[in-house]
Amino acid sequence: MGIFRKAEINKSYSIGAQLGSGNFAVVKKAVRKSDQMEVAIKIIDKAKVEDMNDIQREIEIMGQIDHPNVIKLIEIFDEPKKMQLVMELVTGGELFDKIVALGSYSERDAANVMKTLCSALEYLHEKKIVHRDLKPENILLKSPNSIHEIKVADFGLARVVSNKEMMKTACGTPGYVAPEVLQNKGYDSGAVDLWSAGVILYILLCGFPPFYEEELPALFEQILKARYDFPSPWWDNISANAKNLVQGLLTIDPKKRLTATQVLAHPWITGSAPDTSLAAAKDQLRKYNATRKLKKAAQGIMAGARLAKLAQ
């Protein structure tokens, strides 16, 4: 792959402040010396990675991707103890957070978000790449100025699908995972991503998820039966076309589920989405964001406690 570099990264980039951190990596802001372009550098500590093959797979997939709505991998500096991925810098934060901060938000805004998301999915699926973990945290914004310039991020669970093999891994995030993933029968297409996009669309329109049970067995039963509705009063003013698109995506049979190309041709996407205010959805979304982040923090604390127990 032509994006691997042997030189020291400091010769090409001035590395600055830390932007975030995870289990085995930190992300720092940097500036490319040749043209002053701002980038993000993900610095992976190889000693903390359980299986470098997973990282290698993610890099190989990202190296194939060049689309305006997907975070771009620019180049890689590979050293004995660490691997440094130079990536496009995005500064707008998470999509759902930005929607809550907007002055106004309408059905047409939601349609434009879905259009850009499905443009990215159409591109990925044409390249036989399945993301497998679409969720709010992985839909970022290029800049704080617009909710329409989204960037799909985090290809850690992504796979390239061949015609000969089925994917059988049960992975993803519980509330967004497709029925066929839970059934353990195998799946071989990007339809799993379109189900997740359907969940995201549902939340974009009303501010809360279609599948909401606290206990996982009950949640999975809801998903397996596609047991959701459009409760009043939150859905009373949502257009019939928007509801029709949700139904086309939250379809149990992956062969009958809409593809990204079909979504892009749907009348709600091509121009019929009204300017109806989604102020109530914005209020609900504010609560959902808070709950979602609280749960994520709690899961991190629980994981830390389990690790501490193991270390005793």
C-alpha cells in the first residue's frame, strides 16, 4: 500500500494537543509541514493491542476508501512500538450533539443527513465494504458550521465481503444491530448497515430509538420481530413519506430491505421532505444523548472494575 512511510513522523508533521484516547490509542491534532494542513494522528501502542491483524484489516479497508462523507486515511508511519495513522481532521463533533445545538431543525434537514449518509453507504457497498457498526458516535461532522457534511468514522468492525463467505460475527451496538446479525445464520451484504441507518433515521425524526428495552434479551426480541411503532404525539406531524422510508429500512428480511441506492431514489430524499419543524424531536434527542453518554460512561466504569478485579 502506497500510504506507508518509513521516515520519522516528526519530520513531516508538527504534533500538537491530544483530542481523545481509547484502550490502545491516543488521537492528537497535528499540522503537515509541507502545506500547513491540519490533520488528526491516531497513535496506536502496539503493546496494548490484542491482535494487530484487526488493526491491519482496518487500515487495508480505509486505504481503499476515498469519499467526501467518509473519514480519509492519508498516510501511515509504522514504527517498532507504535503505528501512527494520519487522518483527515474533523472538528464538528457528533451529528446528534450538533442537531441539539441547532437553532432550528426540520424534516428536510433530517432528509439531507440521510442523503449524505446513504451516499457514503452506497459507495462502501459498491466496494463490497460493510461497516457493521453504524451508530451516532460514528457519524461525525466535518466542521461545526453544517449538519449536512457528515463523515462516517470507525472502521474497526468493517469487513470486505466476498461472494464465497458469509459473515457470522455478532457485532455492533445493541440498539442498532440488524435481526440477521442476532440470528447467527450468517449475513453477506451491506443490508446490516441499512438497518442501522433505519434506526438512526427513526431517532432523527422523533429523538428517541425504535427499540428501547433495558434488558438485552427483551431488546433483541423487539429487534428480531421489528416490533416498533410511531407513537403519538411525537409522530403526529411526521410526513407519510418519512414513515414509509423508516418502514423500508426496518424490514426484517434483508433481501426486502431497501438498499442505499433505493434510499437515494426515495421521494422523501429526492425532494418531498417538508420544512416541518422537528423541535419536539430535538428536545427528545437532548435527553437521549444524555442517557446514551451516561450509559457509555457506566459501561466504561464497569469494564474498569472488571479489569481491576482480574488484576488482583
